[in-house]
Amino acid sequence: MKIIAIQGVEGSNHHIVANTFFKHNFTLDKCMSFDALVDSLLTRKSEIGVMALENSIAGSIIPNYALIDSNNLHIIGEHYLKISMNFMALKGQKIENITEVYSHPMALLQCKNYFKQYPHIKLIEDKDTAEVAERIQKNQLKGIAALASKQAAEIFDLEILAADIQTIQNNATRFVIVQTSNSVISKEEINKASLKFELDHKRGSLAAVLNVLSDCKLNLTKIQSLPRIETPWKYSFFVDVTFDAYDNYDKAKSIMQIMAEDFKILGEYKNGRI
């Protein structure tokens, strides 16, 4: 069985994605941070990792782009998960009994409007959504609640005080599947790629690259810039492109290798967008 590294514990969104993508045929390496997840891959403790990369409300998880790039990880797939945030506590607790809610910062951000009606409840950032649910059950913490998935409530036998409390119901997170070696799938199956490059600080340099993508019939689905720490005011660009024909992408790739500096393919894989 594959060993899959996730950020969090059973019932976390990363665990849900692993179940969906790998059909339960794996064992888990539960990591409490993305740095620990990457270490698990680099030390061969696990074979594959699941990493959140962006959320439709909160935007990009920028440190994860840097982790993938600096550790030469390869994106071999992706999955979009509709996010359901649920307010849960020990059975028998009521909302008026709750004084503190612990969860991941992004989960709190996604639900902050709901808690405006409960000013007596303090929102506290924590490492992981499901790990808080596990802690509440293990330590029988009264007056404390978690924001987590419905699966976490089932696994840790907690009562959902309010379901689907995320501010925007059409809320999704994009997860990528990463490993230390490149995945080999046929060109016919590949219809998405993640690329990284740098450009001279010249007027129109980025526009020229974007024109290449357009001329080669590639659809730009994501662009993210990150500053180069060692070179002030110079940026790396991370882009995702989709395409119908691999030949079009291959042509764009050849041109970009000439135009751009430090051109790097982070992954070529199947588009996971429904």
C-alpha cells in the first residue's frame, strides 16, 4: 500500500482528498505542518504528499509554492474539494456553552461572518481543523468547539452545532498531489501544466510571455508571483495552463525556455477541475 503524507489527521480535508484520489488504498503519514510533510517525502518516509495550494475565498497558500519549488517536488495530479465547515463540540453542548473555537486560520477566515452573531465566542488559530476535533474528544474539553469536516465529527464522535457555516457556500480548495520524482503519463492524458520562470526587469517582458501562451492556444488558469529573497525586486512567476492538444503546449514550452530565465516544469498532469 502507498504511504501518503497529509497535513493534519483523519477527518481533515487533506485526508478526504487522499481518500477520493487514491480510493482508500493507502496508509497515512500524519504531519502537523507542510514543512513536516515535505520532510516526509524527502526522507522517503512517505511516497506521495497531498498539499493544499489555493482556496477560492482566501487565495493562494504562497509558502506552499515555495516549498514545492525549493524542494524540487513534482505535481502529478490535483483535486478540487468543496469545503464544508461545521461547528462542532462534545455531545450535549449548546452554542451558548461555547466560549472558544479553535481551528486553522483559513477555516476561521472562511467562517468569521457566522460568528459575528456570537460575540461571546473567541476565535483562536490552531494547526489543523480535524486535530482540534480529535483533541476535544480525547481530553473531553467542554466549552471548546472546532471547525472541521462532517467526517471529523463522525470519526471523533462530536455533535455538529451548526453545519455549512462558511460565508460563501461555493467555496473550494485546490489540492495538488506531489512526489519527489516526475510522474510518467501519456501525452494524450496530459491537459494541464504548472510552470515557473523568471524574467528580466524590462517593460513588456511578462506581456510577451503571456502572448506566447495565447498564441499557442493555452488557457492561463493561474498566475502567482513570489519575490526572490536573494535578489531584491526580482520575482518568480508560477503559472498554470490548460490545453486541448499537447503539441500546442510543447510549442509554448520550447519558446518559453528561450524567453524566460530559470524556466522549470513543476508538473504535467490531468486537469482536476470539474
